[in-house]
Amino acid sequence: MFRRKGFVQVLVLTLIGAATVCGFAPSTTRTMDKTIHMPSASSQYGEGHVGSTFTRSVSSRILMDSTMKTKTTRTRLQATNGDVDYSKIEPKVYKQRWIQLGYLSMLALLSDWICFSVAAAPATFESAYAGHSAASLIDIFLFTNVASCFLITDIVSKFGLEKSIKFASALMAVGCFFRSGFSCFGPLLAMVGIGAAASSDPAAAASAGADLVPYWSLLTGTILVGAAQPFFQCTPPLLSATWFGSDERATSTAIALNFNQIGIATAFLVGGEMATSADGLSNYFGIISATCAVVTIGTLLQFQNKPPIPPSS
């Protein structure tokens, strides 16, 4: 009798093991505080008790595996903070990524244009601002740039790409108007009858757009733009990783970074043509401010933090 019962139980356990290996039964070996009891020669339990213990043990294993699988599935579909698990969504790229890249590239261009705006005509600058050199103004810009670089990582990590770029673009626009004043809006103000440009005195109207701001205002504006520039120089890789597919990231990052060099070239080309006198220098600063204002408005309206669906898994 003992041999027959032992043979039957060994056969049952063998079938369960084979089903587990083939995937037809739960693979876990954990049970809920219940085990399969093998009777011995001196066992005092009857055949019915052994069968009942065996059945409860198998049922416990199946219940435990079902619970674990349900929890695992729920964890995969939903993150701990309640957000959707994007690893289950098919990646997608959006046309908006080129708008994002365009604004970041233009902001980078403008920041270096402003930095080297006086490099093409240092004699004109030093004539207009006696006792101050163009080189010292550029040095102040670069020192501020380096100091701001140490804050970029923490600021972008805390506030996100969108808020950081919008803040930096607004800061650069404010800095531009500290450097130029509002003379670039002279013709527009004249059309609505506001400001010196609308004066009946022709001499006052002629000189309204040629006045340079005091040096302290120029210096303040330069520091503000210098603090904003790293937000456009250090974030192209993050923008590429957030918006572009893996086969486009190197190209998009290179485009944004090379616009810094285009900004330097623009400073020498445009500045060399316009900044030949105090009047020309004033108009030159005004054009930079107007261009920056247009790009900043577009950035505030259209720049986004991230796409609805990421470009890669």
C-alpha cells in the first residue's frame, strides 16, 4: 500500500514539474505557509488527509502566482505617481520639433551677436563711451556667462526646459532694451503721436533714434544677456533627446550649437557696416533689440516643454 501511494505522488509531482517547465503551470515555488507532506512508513495520517493537504498546497501556489502577476501587470501599466508608463506607448516624432529647434537656434544666435556686437567697431564704441573699452565689455559678458553656467543644470531640472528657455529669452530681451533704450520704437511711436519722434521740432525728431543709453544701462543689459546665454548654449542636447528621434539628434544638436558661430559672424558683418558712428551704433543696438523682441514673443507663445509622446522608448 505504501509503495502504491508513494508511486502515485511521485508521478503527480513529476507531471506538475513538467507542466511548470513547459509554461502550463505557475513557475514560482513559493506557497502561502503550506507545503506538500510526503508520508513516511511510520506516518499516522490516512490517505484522505494527504490528498487534502496536497490539494490545499497546489491551490495556495496558484493563488499566490495570480496575485503576483496582477500586481506586476498593474505596476507596468501605471507608474507610482499615477502617470502613464510611456514605455508601453509607441514612440512618435512631431513637426513641432523643428519649431523648437528654430527658436533655440535663433536665441543662441542673438546671444552671441549681442556679446560681440561692439567687436567689429571698437573705435566707435570707445569714442561714444569715453574711458570704456569694447574688450572690457565683452569680458564682463563672458565672465557672467561662466558664472551662470553653474546654475543651468539645477534650474532646468527643477523648472523644466520650457519655463527655463522662456525665462531666459525674456531676460535677454530686457537686457537688450537696457543696452539700446526704446529708440528702436521711435518710428512706431511717431505714428501714434507719442514720444520725441512725434515732436514738431524736426531736430528733436531727427535725434530721437540716435541717442545712446548711459554706460551703466549698457553694462546692466550686457550682464543680463550674459546670464541668459548659457540657457541657449547648454540645452541643445536636452532638446534633441526630448523632441528628436535617435537618428536626428546629432544633426539637431549640431545645428543649434553652430548658430552661436553664425551669431558671431553676424556681429562682425552687420556691426562693421552700421556701427561707424554714434548714430549708427545707436541704430545698430536698436535693430538687435527689435529682433530679440520678435524672437522672444514667438518663444513665449510657441515653445513647449516636451511632446505628448516621446520620440523613442
